[in-house]
Amino acid sequence: MTDLRTPAGIASLVRELCALPAETEWVEFKVNQSNPQVIGEYLSALANGAALNGKPAGYLVWGVEDGTHRVVGTRFTPSRRKKGNEPLEAWLLRMLTPRLDFRFREASVNGCRVVLLEMDAARAQPVAFAGTEFVRIGGVKKRLREYPEKERALWRTFDRAPFESGLAAEGLNDAEVVRLLDCPAYFRRLGLPMPASRRAVLTAITQDKLIRRAAGGWAITNLGAILLANRLRDFARLGRKALRIIRYAGSRRTSAAREWEFSSGYAVSFDRVEEHLDALLPSREVLDGARRRTEWAFPPTAVRELVANALIHQDLEVTGAGPMVEIFDRRMEITNPGEPLVATDRFVDAAPQSRNEALASLMRRFEFCEERGVGIDRVVELVEAFQMPAPSFQKPGGFTRVILYGRKELKEMSAAERVWACYLHACLRYVGGEFLTNTSLRGRFGVAEKNRAMISRIIRQAVRERAVVPVDASSGPKTMKYIPFWAAPDAVNGG
């Protein structure tokens, strides 16, 4: 595998590109071209060309003649170039839509200085520069809209190619694959015996599309890398997908903090993540009769489920961000890139949807999470069993966040917290074939029968806010049953 973090790796890739018989839709050679507008247009064309050809990235190389592919060196220095008063790299990034990753790298090849610009392949939509999408046709850069057949082919590529099937690395031999991936973790998680030979190991993991045959050897898919990588940073486009855990010393992000990053693939690091969370979650030892037991600030099983959900349901197309767990003294927040695919008030009942079906399927087979569609239900059940405030589901600007709160007495909860807990309780009861009642909500909050009037006030407030509705408004107070608003016969279930 070509390691582009080192000058030797960059030089090796440049030699590989020079060995191509001609420029391609995803490779372009220049000597000293430094016009920012031209460079930006090539960024668009090469990203789109890489997507059309199933390549993880496109490349623009300075210091190589485009006809002969002879290395001659370049005077172009991207760090010194500006567009107006703005550094070239910042200006190029600002003009791209969407803002995919690109990187300038420098090395010496045959004693000559070269510059390599690596641009991620377009993924969910064509890449435009300054509002215009480009593509290379016969070695010439053209506007994409002038070639509708190419545009249609590009969109078909996006439709049929989920992120997991993209290539994280290619041109690998057997030894490089087993160096980059923790293959034993695959068999261990599935409870399968490890094959005796390296070739048998590689053949086995092709069945789940973690690697595949490609020109020049093996290719590791994004799915294979994100699950089994020994180091995610060995794959340029996945380094920021590592899970981070941050423990704060108080209740605010301004308080002192310690941070841990789990840089291996999710299947490799998940057990260590669990152990680390168990050590970090606030807890206390309590006496239960003659026995001593641990009382957790947050249900560990709920935390495990939410962390697994964050890994599975993140938007892997988002660059520069990954899943994160933040632990405060009285709350914890689990955040992942990408807004949820269903409304946050329908997490309990909505049919499961995932951007990453292959990742979700393998994570479940690895037993990292509950069966399909019951994960959030299980979290809410556990929170109710611990008589904690209901979890909060949020979507802050392109992210999904779930917040678990530490124990509170009912009298300490705000009116909004009480109504939200009442609503989620109604959702949980309804999907289980039951109804919200004063008795069931008293059990949820741990309130004695003599204080049923307190619970009645919470239910009335939830009805006023249309969070829950009576099944039969003519029923007597002690036999009244309730359902979530979306289950009412006249409800418009758009979320």
C-alpha cells in the first residue's frame, strides 16, 4: 500500500501514476500551472472522474510532463500561493460544493521536486467548483452539463455505490492486507475458527465484502477498513472516523477534560471502548442487605446500545468529523455526524432506517447492538427501570445527539422533562401493545398510589400539549387510557 504520509510513499505513487499509458479521467499532470481557478476546476473534474471509475481519489501532479510522463520538477509551491488575501488551500475549499477532502503533498522523484494534489472521489453528488461541475473528456477538462450521458452515469454511480463499498486502499498484496487489517478479529467476533492459511483468511473475508480482488492484487473496502483496521489513520479518508471519548471534570465543556481516541476499526476496538466506558462512568458502591453492589449513574447496557447506534447510523460521507462520547458529572452525550433519518420524537416507534446497511448488518452479527429496530426501545426501557429522566434526542446542525441524564427526583424535573418522559412512556407502552395509565406512569416515576394526583397533573399537561391523547375521552378518571399523539385515528403521521 502506498503510504502518502511519507515522502517515500508520495514518490512511489507518483511513479505509479507516471507509468500509466496516458492521462485518465482521474489523473492529470502539470509542470508549473498555478492559476487558482484552473486548479479548482481540476479538483472538480478529478473528483467526478474518480467516482466514474470507481477510484477512491483523483490526482493532480505538478512536475511531470503530460505527454511523456517524464518527471521534470516544478516551481509551484501551494503554501505560498494566494487568491487575493486568502491562502490558496482555504480558497479552494471554500469554492467546492460539497467540501470534500483534498491534500497537497510534496516529495522528490528522481532528484526533482514534485507536488501531488489528492482529491477524494465524489460520493453523494457531483463536485462543483464555483458553482460549476467539471469532468475530463478525452484528456480535456469540460463542463459536466455539456455531456449529459456522463452526468447520468455519475448519478447512477452514486445510486448504486454506498460508502461502504468504496475503496479505502487498493493494489495490495496478501501481506499488506493482513498488516492493515486485524483479520483475527473478524473470526473472533463471529465465533468462527481462524483458517490455517493466509489465503484462506483472505478468501473468507471477501464473503462479507471487506476486501475484494482488484487490478494488481487486493483492495480493502471502506467497510473492511472501518471495521477491521489496525489503525484507521492508515486510510486517509477514514482517520477522523475514530471514536473519541471525553471525560469532563464537571458539568460544562469549559471544565478540565481528558480525551481518548480509539484509532482501530470498530470491530477491533469495541471491547476496549466498553471497558473504558465502564471505568469512566460515574458509579458508587451501595449496600443491598448484606451484599455490596455497584450503582451506575447511567445504565451501562443503554450506553453500549447508544454508542453502537452512533457508529452504525453516522453519515460516513461527512468529512472531518466522527462519533464522540462526552461524559459529564450528571449527564452524558453521544454524538455522531449526520442528522437522523426519522424525526427525533419518533425514535421509539419508527421503522429502522440506516445509511449504512452493510455496516449495520455486520455490527449486529458481531453482537455489538440489539436486534434490528429495538435499540432505542431498549434504552428507554432501561432508563425507566432506573427511574431516570427520559433521554433527549437532538439534531444540532448536521449531527445526531442523544443525552442521558443522571438520577433526579420527580420534583427536581422540569415540566418539559416530565411531559417528555410521559410521552416516551406512552410510546413504549403502545409499541408493546399496552396503554399509558396513571398506574403505569406512577410505576415509571416510582410514585406511591397516594400521590396519583401528581401523576394525573403530568398526564393532563401532556394531553394539553398534544403529546398523548385519551383512547376514550368518556372513560372515568381511574380507567382512562392514553396513547401517543401519532397513534390517534385522526393523526397525520408525518413525524
